Amino acid sequence: MRRVTLSLSVVLSLLWHGAAPAQTRKPSHCIALAEAAPGIEYVHLAGWHAPVPQDSVRIRYIAHAMFLISTAGGRHMVTDYTGFIGNTALIPDVVTMNHAHDSHWTPYPDPAIPHVLEGWQRQHHLDLGEVLVRNVTTDIRSPFGDGVERDGNSIFIFEVAGLCIGHLGHLHHEPTPAQYAAIGRLDVVMAAVDGGLTVDLPTMIRILKRLRSSIVIPMHWFSEATLNAFLAGMADGFEIVRPGRSALEVSLRELPARPVVFVLEPAYLRDDS
């Protein structure tokens, strides 16, 4: 009998999706690599207009759960897109959406956007060459039936410049072991820290400590008190950095040696800024 050897990324895809990915799909390096690559201790601040340095990614916090992720090749992706990102002519290449609340999606995305990825009851594996966008679905609370909407939320993962960047969306429960495996390594993660509408703070802190990401960016915080409670819960294992800016640049070579909670201040995009 002929022995067939499968890579770890294929095995995890089989476990999660129930079938092997198409032959033309770009394999996930975030699943295949079990541990985050080591780095040095610098993270750079930057405005959103300037070109992104080679092998780097720029992340800008727009509002609530919306981030602009920009690449050296000129790709722009917006998470939990609501239809308005500011007074700008920018048309993102990709937008992702979740529908637990209307502050995380729009039923009327700009038709000029090439790729609109809905995060409910759908699996995505979008390979744009420079960047791979995929998702891992999770359940959300629902007022109907058993109170649960299966696969109603997506954790979107952006694989670019050797980095694995994850946006947890409107997470309502801790991922299962199979979901953790499908997520794989996350170097940077955006996490909702409201402590009520999504998961409670102790659960979110437990999730983030298990993910062991080099950079955690809090989002979905409604008050300084809520944010500070989250920061206090993370302070034992993470450096807390709050520079008063909306954006940072990060590269695989320059991930911080000690895990960092990097607090970005939300700001809508403006072409004249």
C-alpha cells in the first residue's frame, strides 16, 4: 500500500473544513508554523499616506472594530467594514464584515470594492499573491431558536510579509481546540475588549494569552474604564504601550521580544491629513 504524507497545514484544513483545499490554493504559513518567529524589539509608528516599507505592514485603527491594513505592494484591506472609513477617496481592495451588530457590517458596500468578504456562514480563502485572506468561523448569540447562530462570526486572518495578522471579530465564545488549530499562529491580533457584548474580559485575556501573539491591539472598547480593566489584566505578561497614535508599522524581523499590548487611538481616514 502506498503511503501518503500530508503537511500539517493540509491536515488542519481537513480537520476544520472536512475536505482538502483546492490544488491551486496558496498554503497557509500561519497554520504550518507552530510558533511565532523571534524578532527584535522595535515597532514603528507611521501615517497612512506614506508608502509602506518593503516586508512591512501598516495597521491603522479607524473606528470601533475597523482597521486599515496596508501592504508594501499597495493593497488596502478594511476589517469589520461599515461602509464609511472617513473623508477619503480610497477604495479598499478587500473588506471583511461580521453581522452580530450593524456597527460591524453594511448591507450596501461600495460596488467598486473588488472583494467583499461576509463573515457569516461562509468560508473564504482569497489569494491575492502578496496577501492571503482566510477565515475561521465561530458561533454567536442569537435571539432565535436555541439562542445560537452557528458560524455567525469570522476570525479573519491576513497572511502578508511573513506575518499572520488576526482580527477576532465579534467573538462570543472561546475558540474550540479545532478552531485554535485552524487559526494557527497569530503575530498580531485585534481583540474586542468591551467585556460584555463580546466575551467577558477574563475569557478574552485567557484567549489572548493562549494565542501568545507578539502584538495585541485592543478594539471595541466603549470607555476608558473598560480599556483600563483589560490593560490591568494583561499587564502581568505583556508590556503596555500607548503612544497616542492611530497607526503602526510592523515587520516579521522587528516583532517585539516581549509581547506588547499596543493601544491605538481610533481616527477616520482623511485625504488631507
